[in-house]
Amino acid sequence: MSVTAITTAEKIILDASQQDEALSDRNTHATRVAGKGADPEKKALFASVTKRIDYTPKFGTELHGIRLSELTEQQSEELAALIAERGVVFFRDQEDLDLAEHVKLGKRWGPLHVHPLIPHNQANPEVIVLDSRYQPPARYNTNNSWHSDVSFEPAPSSFSILTFDEIPESGGDTAWSNGYALYDGLSEPIKKFLEGLTATHSSDNFKVLQALTGRKTFGKLNDTEHPVIRTNPVTGWKSVFVNAVFTREINNVSQAESKWILEYLHDLVSKRLDYQVRFRWAKHSVAIWDNRSTFHTGVPDFKPFFRRGLRVTVSGEIPFFDPNSGTQAQAWEAEANAIIAKQEAAAKAKAEALEKASATTA
Ligand SMILES: [Fe+2]
């Protein structure tokens, strides 16, 4: 299918017209934290779950039995909390998540972001169209393409909701890396050092793309400063918040030091397999992730085929760092200890029952 055919049939807006030139300038920040204060056990959500698959102990979960278009308000709050805890949550067979439902789901959690450059659906400017036909020449590979969505905005994204309406026969997976684990894995002196720093995030990559394509933007391509270590407002856990695509530099250190710090962190994001999960897309699969505490990248292995994603991006709050925040590592230790205690208690009860039975038999 040619680009023209898709553009006409699906009404994709590639280029800002006079009418929508300032569309993204209206972006705002969330005024409440979706998922904060939700039932820690998430009973309403799990009442509908028929199967839960945790991809790794701390990161990535696939849920079966949920229809994203039919969530109650309580379930949607609990789901927001689960996504913040697990980083990314996957769903299969969401046939009824059309563009209207996709937008509706995002709006449950905050104002939707309008991207300053990525093409969008005409009727729904909040739905961006990630069509590999529109990508710039291959400048990215999986070492330098890890990012969290729109971190160059003053209020970067809390959640992204992604589905694909065109996928290659194979390949084109997406991988995510855990920003909580990245923080937790650093030594104490390096954690303390990074906690005092801020970084400048920029839309430089989109400025390059804009220059290459000559496309008009839908509003300003922003640059902004954020803390290097960020507190996730839902979980209260610390995570690293710099990424290879949008973080231009660490502030108040020399250029060489900034490069050295960023390269070290980016290297851990892309290489530490124990921080990562990878998702194989299928028609009607949906992934929802927390951009405040994760990084992701597409795997560019599917040429000469194409893929086309539809993404709704929820704007979050202004990033902050609270030195008294907890960590995922602490929460995980408590959870693992509770599981072990439960297993030990069950084993003990079983042994006692056996002993009792054998005593009776004797
Ligand atoms: Fe992305």
C-alpha cells in the first residue's frame, strides 16, 4: 500500500495547516495523579482478570480477561496504579478499542497530549500515527533509541497507550527497560550524586526531522529541565529520568562529564537484560506503560515491511524529586518476604498435618 493511499483512506494529518498550527501549544499538565490511593490489592480490577502473566519479577505484566473499553472507574484507577508499579501492562484481543475508545481510555487518566510533529488522525489529533513509512532515514538503532515519550515537554507523559493496526509478518517488537531498577542498581554514592542534578531535555531530534522533511509543526518544539532522579507520584518510588533520545545534557557539570554520565546510564538501559521486557505485537494487542519510570524502543528489524501504530499519550504532572521517596527494591523485598513467609507457613502446616496423620495411624 502506498503512503498516499493510507493518507487518503485514514485521513492522517502529516503537516500542520494554518488552522492547527498551534494545536500542541494548548498542552497542559495533569491536575490529579491517576492511580494514587487506589486499593493496593486492586480487587475490582482482578475480579475481571482470568490470567496474569508477569514477564519478570518486577517488570511487565500481561492481563487476560479485561476489556479496556468496559473498565469501571474503580478498575481504571487500579489499572493506572498497576501500570505504575509494573512499568508496562499488556493486553490481547482488544478488537473494540477503536479510536474513540482509545481516546476515552486515555482521558480517564489526564489531559491528552497533542504531539508537535508526529502525524495524527484528522478527527482525533490526540491519536498519533507511528507509521514506519514516515520515519526519518535510519539514524536510530537499539543502542541510541531508548526513550520515554515526550520528555522534552514541561509536563511529560504519565501513560502511553499503544496499539498497531499494521504489523510485519515478524519482527517490529517493542522493548521496555525499568527506570526503578536502573536507580536501584546504582551504588549509594552515585545515587546521592545523581539526586542533586537536573538535566535538559530537548526536542532536538524532532527539529532535525522537521528540517529533513520540511513539515510544519503543530506547535512549539519545547526544551525543558527535569530532575535526573524522579519520584513516581503513584508508587512513590525513585527512578532515573534521562533518556538517549531527548536528554541533551546534565546541567551544572562540564560537557565531558555530562556525556560520561549519560552514556553510562544509557548503556545500562540498553544492555541490562534483567531490567528489560520485550513484547511481540499481534493484531489488537495493546501496551500501556508509565513514561515516568520506564524507557522503551522499537526493534528496527522488519524492513522491507512496515508497521503502523496508533498512540494516545496522557500528559502527567510536572516532574519532581522527593529525597524521602521509597524504592521498588524495598517494596519488592517486602513482597518477596511475604510470599516466602506464606510458603513456609503452608509447608509447616502440611508437615504438621502429615505428622498428626502418621501418629493417628500408628
Ligand atoms: Fe516512544
